[in-house]
Amino acid sequence: MEQTDERAAGLPVLVAGGGIGGLAAALALVRQGFAVQVLEQSPAIGEIGAGMQLGPNAFHAFDALGVGEQARSRSVFTDCMVMHDALDEYQVGRIPTGEAFRARFGNPYAVVHRVDAHNCLLEGALATGRVTFQTHTRIERVEQDAGGVTAIDQHGKAWRGVALIGADGVKSVVRQQYVGDPARVTGHVVYRAVVEREEFPEDLRWNAASIWVGPHCHLVHYPLRGGEQYNVVVTFHSREKEEWGVTEGSREEVQSYFQDICPRARQLIDLPRSWKRWATADREPIARWTHGRTTLLGDAAHPTTQYMAQGACMALEDAVTLGEALRVHGNDWDAALDLYQRSRVARTAHIVLSGREMGRIYHAKGVERLVRNDLWRGRSPERFYDAMEWLYGWNVGNCLAAH
């Protein structure tokens, strides 16, 4: 009864972070009858970045949150995923993502500008009339008692809620308080940019999520916004000692790492006029996200490298699973947060650990490169789909894996 009384008294659920995970959580919570207060440290609710890839699991989540059509309208549906060797242009593997793929997984594979995906969730949250936003607000500590949760911001102001969802990203303050574990800096640096169609090479204007894999590096490109722009992402093993963070990129630096790759792929790094530079990291998977009425979600719970292209997708899945856990337990927070955690820990750890291994496969050299190039030779689309079932077969109907 405690939960019902608190909701009647008007206490919202607090969500730390207004990114994709935080807004998805807000939508899921509103659908269970809660009001939501989003606390965002930035001056505005928004996203940085360039493109992102959306598997069928992401669209299942968008559908469950009520914004599936908005997400589809802003996405580019690819014909395939394709991998080439960046040294000799050998096609390592090609996975069709057309009708057979959609029939198998119930939703498409697509690429989208990160800002557009974020706006779908923001518009959906605003339309509910049940989500409020406070910017310039950085949570510095969390206190709990029998009646709920209090979040204290950098100004000393106390925000009171029935529960707190820590969706405050890869450098989560909520995680630092309750877990306190260190980041695992990879030494891999990612440069991201968006290039206008007229400046993008004609011979690479493929309707595909494309990756060129090379020794200690790889390059990614795909269309955005109806093909009017192209996302360009390049990754390399840094010669420097890196610290986790985002800075402005240097044309001279990025060009210095790709001397040996084939000209067709190398032209990608000469295109952008400006770059954003990410020094990447992840964390070791943890078994406990929930501490009382506070839990973690998205990158705060399971920060991962980019190699599985699933970071945002996992945050969307988290949000839907949290909402479903509340639904099946009648908004009993203690039972719901336990079920949410048990349903998500192994799956998201699978992504983190698979990302590390995929990074090794992408960046293979010498004999390992030859093994990599032989891995998928002659594999049929159906066999690729079978191998992807664990990932893309997720949906709202099976998300409560521990229930």
C-alpha cells in the first residue's frame, strides 16, 4: 500500500539524466501511472553525437513506449550490413536486412541520427503532460528512508521522489555512490562526424551499415536523414595514454593512423571538416544495480564499447523492462526493481563482453586477420539470422527473462 499512498500524495519518480535512457525510462514510468521528474545536468535536454544503429530490438522498445512510428519516420532502413577488409577490400560478410530479416525478427534494421531518436522520446514525454524537466541540475548524492528517495543537487537543493532511476550516463554519479568501481579505459579512440551527401564519395553511397576492418582500426559509414547526410565513424588504437572523455578532434591526428588501408576506405577520413573525439571505456559487468529504491539504467548500469552497436538499444530495453516489471508487480517497487535487475544483468553483460571480443575481431592483424576473413565465408542469411536470434529476438513479450 505504501507505493499507492505515495503516488496519491504526488511524489514523482526521479530520473537522473535526460538522454535516451532517461527519456525512455520516463515514458515507461508514465505508462505505469507515475509522474516523472527528470534531472539533467546540461543546460538543455538534448543529445550530442552523430548516427546510431537500431536493431529490431530497438524498434520493439520504441513500439512498447508508444513512439515506434515517430522513430520509423526518421530512420533510414538499410538493405544490408556489410563488412570489408580495409587492406584489400575483401568482403568478409554481408547480412541482408530486407523482407526476410523483418519477417524473422518482426521489425527492421535501421540507422538514424542520434538527435532524431532522442527527439522522438522527448516529444513523446512532453506529450504525456506527466514528465517535468529540470536542467542545470547535477545530482551529487542520494539519501533514502522508508518513505522514498531524496536526491541532493550541486546547489544543495533536495528533490524528493518515490524512487530514483540513475540514467546519468557513463560517468554516473549514482553508480559512483553505490558501486564506486573504476572505468576500464580501452585505449581505443573514436572519431565521429556527419558529412553532407554531395561531399560523400559516390562509390560509397550504399544503403547499408558498412564497416571496413583493419589492423588496430576500423571505419564505419551509413546514410542518415533520407540519404541527405552520411555518418562517418573511425576508430583506432591510440599511441597516447587516454582518459575517458569527449573532445574536439584533430584532422592531423586521425589521418596519421590510417596510412596502410586501401584508398577506397581511406578517403572517408579526408571528408569531415570537423570531428568529435571520444576516448572510449567500459566497466566490468556488475550483478547488483538496485540499492533500495534506487536503480541504474543504460550506460550508468552497463557502459560498453561501440563494437556491438547496441548501447542505446540496451538503454531502450532497460526502460521497457523496468516498466513491465512494475506492471506485473502492481507497482510494488521492491519486487519490481528486483525483477528488473535479474532480467537485465546477464543480457547486458553479454553485450559488454561481446563488444570487447568484437573489437578484437574487427582489429585483427596477421594470421588472426586471415582467420577473421574466413569466419563467415559462404554463410547463408538464415544462418546469420540464427546467430543473431539472442540479440534481435528480444521484445516486450519476453523481456522479463527472470519472471
